[in-house]
Amino acid sequence: MPNYVVGHKIPDSDSICSAIALSYLKSTLGEETVPARLGELSPETLFILERFGFEQPELKTSYAGESLYIVDHSDRVQGPDDIDDATILGIIDHHKLGDITTSAPLECWIRPVGCTNTIIKMMYDFHDVEIPKDIAGAMMCAILSDTVIFKSPTCTTADIKCVEALAEIAGIEDPKALGMEMFKVKSAVEGTPVRDLVLRDFKDFDMNGNLVGIGQLEVIDLSIFDEMKADLEADIAALKAEGNRHSVLLLLTDIMKEGSEVLVVSDDDNLTEKAYGKASVDGKVWLDGVLSRKKQVVPPLQESFA
């Protein structure tokens, strides 16, 4: 029976490409391993898979009795619902350390870099395993996505060097140009159901016993949301009620202006003022320079619940 590699619920490009890249590495090292996913894929991720000739990983939501590697998260609420009944072989992640625990030793690669695929590139180097051209291309795109083409404050020298090395392997002459193609795909929101947009890149967090949902939509021009903003606001309010959440935030991130408008519904009217020093007006607040949910949004919000 093979082992699995799976990322978080509502998978993004890093989560999926990490599963593909790590499963190949482990299989090459003699450990039969297959990639899996916990949900449907975003247009950007589908673009990457098609660009480099990959099928979608298996949709698998139950892991009771299975052995698996966790990538791109370590928070229980973001993983499989039956994770307590599975054997965790390892965690490879670039976020804050979450609350997944194990009863046996495990392999852990957790680094403060911009993307899980950067860490997996380090693992390939450590084991002296050659990265196939198609996997290198997918890994490179995931890093460009997570680092917002190197603009995110989470981006490190390691991420940039990995993109350069992976681009050479994949035969990509202009990685940034390919990155812009990806973000144009991300920006094509017209005709997409509002709930699909809200959940396109959405994560729940347990903040001192309070369930807080944070979504993010990264685009190259925020004006595309002008006609649908009221619908987005209504939907996050509905999502809050449906999930018994304390708060739901939706970041509308403009990668060219390098900032985010945050739509917020919360049991605490002063939530954004406590967390970011800026009060929301009519459920909205602009946070200049904020591109990263992981580094700029979650930590101060978590602190406000302490």
C-alpha cells in the first residue's frame, strides 16, 4: 500500500505542486508514494498542471489507516478530517508551526521561506536526486505564485535562487513572464460564482478557541471586483454564519499596487484596529504593503486574540 502526500483543504498551487514533487522524490528513494488532494483545484493550479503535462492528483479526503506526508500546513483544522486516525510520516511546510501532533518520530522540514517547494528543492539537493524537467517547471511556478513573483515579504534569497535553478532545469528563459501569465489567469474572475471566488484560496485558523476564516484573491487590478464587491461582502457574511466562525476576512490583493483591501465580518467591530491599527469602515479597510496572509495578516490577528 503506497504512502500519500497531501496538502491543505482548498488546495493552492504550492500545496498541489508540493505533493507531486515530494511523491516523486520519495518514490525515487524507494518509498512508493503518490500525490493526493483534499479539494478542487484553482484556475491557476490547473494552468500549471496543463502547462507541464500533469494530471490532477487523486481526490482523497479520508486517510484513516493510511500513512502520509503533510505538505504546506501543520494546522489540524486545515488537514484531513480523520488525520488522528492516520500515520504522519513527515511534515514539510513554510508556515507557523501548527497543532498537528504524532505518537512517533517523524521527518520534519520546516523553513521560514516563501514556498514549500523551495524546501522540497532543498530536499532534492540533500538526497542528490535529479529533478525532472516537468516537475521543476511546476515547482518553479508554485514558488512564483507563493512569493507573488518575488514581491511578497515572505520571499527569501533561497526562493529566488531556487526559481533560477528550476527555470534552468525546466528550460524556462523568463520565469517572471510566466509568473505574470499565471496571475492573469488568477485575475480572470468574471463569470465565476461568488462562493467559488471566496473559497478559491481560503483557510480556517483556530485563534485562541475562535474559528477565523481568511481568504485571499490576488489580481493585477482591483477594479475587476467593483461590480461584485457587494456580493463578496454578502457571501463572507453567509460563510461566517454557516461555519459558526468568529470572523471571516477576504483579502483583495493588488499585486501591482502592492496592497490589499480587506473585507471583514466579525463578532468584534474593532478587530482590524486591534490587529493592524486601522479601523474598518463599512466592513472594509485598505492595508498598504500587505501581500502575505502568512506573514502580515495571520500573526497580528492571532496576537489580537491572545
